[in-house]
Amino acid sequence: MIDLVAIDDLVVEYTTDRYTVRPLDGFTMHAPPGQLVALLGPSGSGKTTLLSILSAMIPATSGSVHVNGIDVLGLKGTALEDYRRKTIGIVFQGFNLIPSLTARENVAAPLLLAGVKNKIALARADELLDEVDLADRAGHKPVQLSGGQQQRVAVARGLVGDPLVLLADEPTANLDHISAESVVELLRRLRERGRTIIISTHDDRLLPVVDQVVTMHPDHPSPPAMLDEVHLVPGEVLFRQSGQSDYIYQILSGTVDIVREYADGTSAVIATRTAPAFVGELGPMLDFPRSATVVAQRTVHLKPLTIDQYMATADPGAGARTSQD
């Protein structure tokens, strides 16, 4: 089966507060027609960034993104407008309904803005509200609807252009379990027509009901315990910013500088640690990439520790031992 969505080696890089962040780094994902796909991961793992790329709202640094054979990263002008109107539907986190409009008018709004005649746009809205089981709420404004009902109106609005791919950002966030269940059942029903539904979520309770789970923040296994100490000469790097975190290090002797590297090629020492401090704690404990580079200021001897070894060794009350990583 030919993939409806094909993403290969996608890299998205941007600069924030002078340093470079890569929420997506070599990301690959393929989805055929008729699948409900869950992008699973915590905040900051790149879920919303990926949905923004698929909806052609932000550029990518490199890689390729194809939806129904369309080169999304190369879209411009009229082709870009057509793609957003006909190929992709979007359900925003927080519903984004217009408070002064009824459910019917909210669903019809994208068509009316595109110049579709009022009668046709409202008829399409009625059709979709019936599909999401809200025909009897068509005349209600958002404040008169429950959270689950507002989410279903948002789904109907996302479907107004009859898209091949529907993107939903945290569609069950802040909903009670009954409302969440109705929204998930609706999304499952919509895929049966060959439409691919891609949702972002941090809720692993949804995983049994989806067809494909894409883990945006894969687990990194804990490294094995090491007996050998690490010896560095002045200027030698212990680990580099943005690298994968592994060990926590206890400084047995000597001094290290913690260096923040910036996108313009400059860097700055943001802290200095000396024996018997620890360095690099937070990266392994949170499973984050390294947030800084650590360099030997003078000859230094360090002991690599696993998280368990660190917890057994460190004194939680020793504030001087806390460091950037």
C-alpha cells in the first residue's frame, strides 16, 4: 500500500535565546491511508512542531515531507493555499472556536472565508455537525457547549474541506473521560473512509485504540556501570551540548567549566565546578540532551555514575553539587 504520509530524515532547527534547538533531528514516519496515528511524547518532544510541518505552517531545515505525493516543503503561492484548504484539516489544541459564532457558523467559517457561497457553506456545516453527532447543537455558541462538544465542533471544522489527512493537536487534553472517549471514537470512525488521522498526545491510555504509535521521545536505556575513572587534560571535552546524556560525573579532583554554546558560534562559561561536585545530573535523570558543554579547566579526574549510583552517592541537600548539564 502506498503511504499517504511519508516523512524522511526530517530536521527542524531553530534558535531560541541565542542557542540552537532541534526538536526534530532525522525524524522518519510513514502512514498509509485509513490509519489513526498517535504521536506520543512529553511537551517539547516535537509533536506540535511535526504537525506544524505537515500543515505547511513552518519550514524545515532539511529532509522530505510528502502528503498524497505532494512535496509539502516545496509548496508556495496558490499550491500552498490549495494544500491547506483541500489536503490537510487541522484541529487545534484548545478548540479555537470563535465565541460569537454558533457551532454551525464556526464550522462554515473556513469555507466562507474562501469565498464559498453562504448557502453551500452552511449546508456543508450541517452535514458535518450531523456526522459528529451535534446536529441538535448547531445553533449553540461555544459557551453553551461542553468541552467534548466543542472539540467535536473543532473536528467538524477541520473536516470542512474534506481533507485526506486530519491533524489533531492533543484532542483529548483537558476533557473528562466520557468526552475523551466520544472524541476518540469519532476519530476512529473518520479513518474508516480512507482518511489518515494524526494526533499528538502525551496520554498513553489512547495507545490501544490507535493503529500506529510514533514515539517522539524514545527511551534511552541506562548505561552500564563503569569502574574506570575518566581523566581529562586542560581543554579536553567531557561531553558536548545537545549530545545524548548518559552518565552523571563526580569530580574527584580538578575543575571543569560548564559552557553554553550559542547559534552564532560564540560560547560562554556559565558555571565552574570543582571536586567533590557532580556534573551532568539533569540530562540522564530527565532523559534530556545535554544542555551545555563541559570542558576540563585543569587536569581533572571524574567517576562516571549511573542514576542509581548517583542517588546512592549524592547528598540531596548539598546545593553546591547541583549543576547545569
